Amino acid sequence: MQALTTVALGTAAAFAAVNAGSFAAFSTFVMPALKDVGAPTGSSAMRAINVTAPRPFALTLPLGLLAGAGAAVLAFRSGPDAGWWASVGAVGAVGMTAITAAANIPLNNRLERWTPRDDAEWRGWVRPWTRANSARTTVGLGSVVAFVVSAALS
């Protein structure tokens, strides 16, 4: 059972790391670059990203949620401390998904129906999108840490 718990926690940590890493890349260099190229080019590029990005990435959030929930259940069998840390990791996976649904997807949907008139308007869209995305990054990194601590304790 110990080996299965370790594999489940490692899998959950890996899914959280993949999600957090891709979110970090967007917050640190993709979105600043799209902001800097200006409204017409940046908004057009972001629309194209919004069409292609969900395809390969669509399963990492739900699979991460499942891995995190399974890891938490197994970790509780190792002891309450490991179980609680894994539960924190699983809650983080839920948090990444919730931020995506509550902030990033509505902003993406708004961009699909709207074209910014100037660079100031474009920056006004980029700012909240990047803030929400950075929150997903932070929550995801917290999940990774929690799953690793849980693995160390189990």
C-alpha cells in the first residue's frame, strides 16, 4: 500500500507541477509579450491561443483533481499528517480549477466577443487575466509542496 500511496502522491504532484508551470510561463513571459505587441496583434494572438490551448491541456486539470483526491484517500491510510497534507494539495487542485472557471474562462470568452480599441483597453484586459493566472500558479505550486510533504510523511 505504501508504494501505491507514493505513486499516487507523485502523480498528483506531477499534475499540479505541469499546471503550475504552464500557468507560470504565461504570467512571466507570454502575457507580458502579448501586452507589449499592442492591442491588434496581442488580442489576435490570445484568441488563437484560446482556440488551441485547451486541446492538449484540457485533461491535466481534471486528471490532477482525480489524482489529488485519490492520493489524499491513500495518504490518510498512512497517517493523519500525510492525509491532511495530501488533502491540502487536493484542495489546491480544486482551487486552480475554480480560478480558471471563475476568472480566466470568462475573460477569454469576453475577448472572443470583443476587440480592444487601443493599447490601454488591451492592457486593461491583460492585467486581470494575468493576475488570475498568477493566482493559479501560486495555488498550483502550493499543491506541489503539499503533495511532496505528504509523500515525505507517508
